[in-house]
Amino acid sequence: MRERPADIRDSDVAAALARQWVLTVQDLSYLPVGFGGYHWLAVDQTGSRWFVTVSDLAAPWVSDLSAAMQTAAWLATEAGLEFVVAPVPTRAGQVVGSLDSRHALTLFPYVDAAPSRFEDPVDDGDRAAIIDMLAALHTAAPKGIQVPSRPLELATRQAIDQALASLDVPWNGGPYAEPGRDLLARYERPLRQAFARFGGLLDRVREAGGPYVITHGEPHPGNLLRTRAGLCLVDWDMTALARPERDLWWVISGDHDAARYSWRTGWTVNQDALALYRLRWGLDDIAEFLSEIRGPHQRTADTLVSWTGLQETLKAVAAGTNTTRLDPAVHQ
């Protein structure tokens, strides 16, 4: 998040790290990165650096946070996937700690590498490396862990339906509310057409069948770190059992890429499933952005991201491209 939380002090974070991870923090600085969680860089008494994430327990994606982090830890330790940047357990062995009654706390080793940006293009060499990483991830068979699951259906549609049903009354949540209502009214027809496209894709993907595997959910450039040993994949909050195409739509750009993945896994890439997850990404974004600007809000750097994202994503979904690269708050 660009804006740091007003109700969380650095001293609270440092105290929780000391209490649960026995980490003596010498320096703590807020990092205005990502969207959906709050992040700090911590330096301990030995000079070691750590990446700290605070998550709001009221957020819809946090319900599976513990299971997702346990899955990431299993992938890194038991499955031996070296590209997985997994959470550091507390002294009690928990992968997710607690800041207070409202916020979860997770700790990660700080990877000394320059991250890419969410919107950065992926060249052919990196694309091949990412496909190989995803093939290794998808063929890891979970044992002794409870992996969250994500159905094919669009779980966030209710938020969009509620917004469409309220177009005839003013939206009073904040400065972007009424502009958002006007914008949604202009895109009502193409948005409903997008729902129809999604429904058709859903029927075909269900009929075709296919494997459900451990997926990352957001293997975009913003979650890739380039180290001396190769690419690492961070931000495992959305880890879940799903169709492989939940990850693959980010990187599959042609038959050559699909053939590489099939050679690695033995599975054929379903083009309808790629299109489904690509469209679903945009619809999930629209639902999240609408929920924020319809609710109580102020004009901040974060709400500006939501307002800009709503405009660009509606335009992309209506055009049938959905090529927006705005860092999301949540995706199912």
C-alpha cells in the first residue's frame, strides 16, 4: 500500500517481531509497495534484513492466509522448490503471527534483488524460465498440508451486481463515488457482455475437465525477483488449488510456450481456461475497485490507484483485451 496505516506504529511491529520471532529490531522502515498489505523492512542487531508484511484480517483473501503460507513453506522445504520465498516460522513454529486482534503478521527473509514492476514486459528468456518454474510448482503433489482451493466460478460477482443494481441512486462514499457511478453506467452493457463471455468459457472449461494443481495465482513481473541464482517468486498469499491456467495466462504467449509447458508436465494447455482466467482477473479487479469507491473513502494515493484501475480495467474488459497491469488488491 502507498499509504501507511494510521493505526499501526513501528514500535508495535517491532514488539511483535521480538515477542514471536525473538527478533531484536534495530531499524524499521515502511515500504510503500504492493496493494492489499502493508510492508516494512526490518534490520536486526546482526545487520540481517527482513521483509515484514501486515495483513488486515477483515480483508476477504486473509481467510486462507495461514493455509497459503503453510503451503509456501512446504513447497520450499519439503518439495525443494528453491525459487519459493517462504515465510519464516515463529519460535512456536507458526508461519503466520499476530500483530493485534485485527492484523496478521508474516516475516520473510529479505531477498537482495531488484524487483520488476507489475507492468513490465517479459522477454523470451524469462518467459521460458517462468514456465519451467510453474511446471515444477504444478507437478508438486501436496502431502500432509491443507491447500486452499479456488473454484472456477467468479466469487466476486455479487459486488459488481450490487453496484449495477444501485446505478439509479447516488453513491456517497467519497470523492470517487459519483464519478464511479457515472463510469459504471457507461460500461454497463459491455460489462454484462463480459459476464456472458465468462459464462460460456466456464461451461467449456468444465466440460473439458483437467487437473487441479497448486497454483501461485499472481506470477506477474512484480512478484519476480532476479537473484544471482535465478528468478525467485514472492507473494504466496493467493496460493491455491486451481487449474494450471490460473498461472499460465500470465506467461503463455503462443504455441511454443504451451508446448514447453506440456513437455514439462504432460498436460495440454486449455486455451478456453487461459481466456477464462484472463477475463476473471479483470472482473475481480473491477469488483474490488467498486467495493472501495462505493464505500467510505478519502482521496489518497491508494484510492487514486483504485479509481485509475477501475477506469483502465473497465475499458480493457469491454474491449476484450484485459491487458491492464495494475497491482491488484485481491483475486480469487
